[in-house]
Amino acid sequence: MIIDKEPEDDGGSGSDKEGVEKPTEEMIERMEERLEAAQTDQKNLFLIIFQRFIMILSEHIARSESEGKDYNTYWYRWTVGRLQQVFMTHQEQVLKYITTLETLLFTDRKSVV
């Protein structure tokens, strides 16, 4: 039994390929704008996530100090570990925004006041 192969594409104009078309300058520009918007959204999402972690941990420390208790509880260590896990899981993306994160999130609160 012989199986006939379909003729190979001779590299013609490319317009007859299924769903493949050469992107125009306008299409490339729109894709770049979408990429920038997605990167901005991603940056903002990381900022929100890390802000929440820091806020919750700071509140825990303040509450523990005001009550005269040790802040270094199982919950605190687990939460810090989870924060580290988020950093490590997304380190490639987080490193893109490290300057912004350091500036906005990881400043000495006492020097700001």
C-alpha cells in the first residue's frame, strides 16, 4: 500500500497558508501597545500583592508589640515563607520591576515619617 504525500509548499506568496498572514506595521504597533498594557497590569498586580503582604505582616508585628507578645509566631513564619515563595516563583517577572518595588514597598518606614 502506497500513501501519497501532499505536495510540499513551494514557498510562494504565503497568502494561501491557513490563517497565516504577514503582520502590518499597524498590527505590530497594536500588539506592542497590548504588551505594554499587559506589563503595566502585571507590575501593578505585583505591587498590590506585595503591598498586602507587607501591610499584613506590619500589622501583625505592631499588634504583637502593643500586646507585649512575640511576633515571630508560626503564622508569621508561614506568611513570610509564602511571600518568599511568591518572589521565587515569579522572580523573572519581579526582577523587571525591582527598582519600583524597592522604592515603593521596601523603604524604612521610620525615615519616611
